[in-house]
Amino acid sequence: MPELNVREAILYFEDAAGGGRPVVFMHPASGSSAAWRFQLQPFGAAGYRCITYDLRGWGRSRSTSADPGAMSDDLLALVDHLRLDRFSLVGAAYGGFGALDFALRFPERLQALVLSGTQAGIADPAYTAVRERVVAAPIRALPLDFREVGPSYRTRDPEGVQQWLEIAHAAGEPPPSARQRTHLRIMLPMLEALRVPTLLVGGGADLLAPPELMRIFQAHIAEAKMVVFGEAGHCIHWEQPEAWNREVTQFLNR
């Protein structure tokens, strides 16, 4: 089992190795690195070296610290350990918080950034006021699959929903107080300095990160492109993997 010792934690990771172009995937809060099961083979076939890991406190990664620290610090330790000078970074949902934080802190390390179905961890009052109005308490209180998996997918593929739930429950999501945070307090004007080519992927049926919410921060990123999957919920890469993989690999291959 590949593991990396970082500050008061052990991170579980998987690395396809080889000579492909490296891409690191950061998973949502409702899951672990296993949530990327529909991406690894297609991305590998497209010439990418896929690297996944369980965020601190999720899945097989373990933390002994009362202060879980920042996701971007753990990611930096991992890519330094793997000697990745530059790589592409994909963050979905909660993983997008750490991905954007890393991009703002270490843009020279990134070839491209993909943010999928995410609120992106932005703390700007102009943004959070809209977020709190749109993603209100009744939505956050819904059962996990109703909140995060789109109704079309729940209708079409109940077995897929069950597999997703099994991954989510096995991941052992830590309580909010034990979750990692962003290193930066991300404000909208900070995004205007970001020059990393960026793709935003939205789900038209996403209750937690609706496309219009993502467009608020897209407007501040100079090189950001956005694509929306009309019937997808919050877990776009799981619900519509073929279309998601095609859009993301085309963007990375640009």
C-alpha cells in the first residue's frame, strides 16, 4: 500500500507512474479516491499518469493531529514526494477547495486546473451571501444521495447510486471541525491574478454548486472556460463519466 508520511498524518495514494502526463485528482467530501474509478482507465488510455489520494481523514488516510491543516499543504508534500515539477490538477466538490487554493499558492506548478461541481472554498462576502441563500439549510439537510446525486441519475441507474453510496459511507467523512481548510482566505479579486488555464464543469441539476454560482467566480478567472451537463447533479464525473472524461481530456490536450 503506497503511503506518505506528512505532518502528523499518513496519506494513502495511488500512482499509475510511467511516462504519461501527470494529473492529480482530489475527491469530494462524499467519497475517497475510489470515487475516481471511472476516470483512471480512460485517462490512462489517453496518455495520462493518474495520481489519486485519500484526503486527510478520509478513506485510508489517517491523521493524528487536532489541527488538520490545509489540503494544499498535503498536496504539495505529495507532488514533491513524487517529483512532479508540473502537472494538471482536478478537484471535485470539496476537493475543488484544495485545488483552487493550491493553484493560487503555486500556479507555477500547474499546467491546467479543472474544478468540477464545486463551491471552491471562496470566502468573499459577495459570494458567500449568494451561496448561503441558494444552498440553504433545507438543502444541506437532505439525505446524502438526494443532496448530491442528480434525479435523472437516480432514475436511470439505481445500482450506480448504491455503488456511490457504498464508497461515500466507507470513506468515513470526518466532522466539519476535523476537515482540512484552505490555506488562503480566498477572495474574488485574488482570482484575477490566476493565469493557469482553467476548466469549470457544472451540473445543471446540482443543488450544492449550481452553474450560476460557479459563474460568479468564473468571471474573475481570465482563462476560465465552463461546460455544463444539463441533467447532472453534484457528482458529475460519476453520473456522466464518458461525457465528463471527454470534456476534461479534450481540455487537457488543448
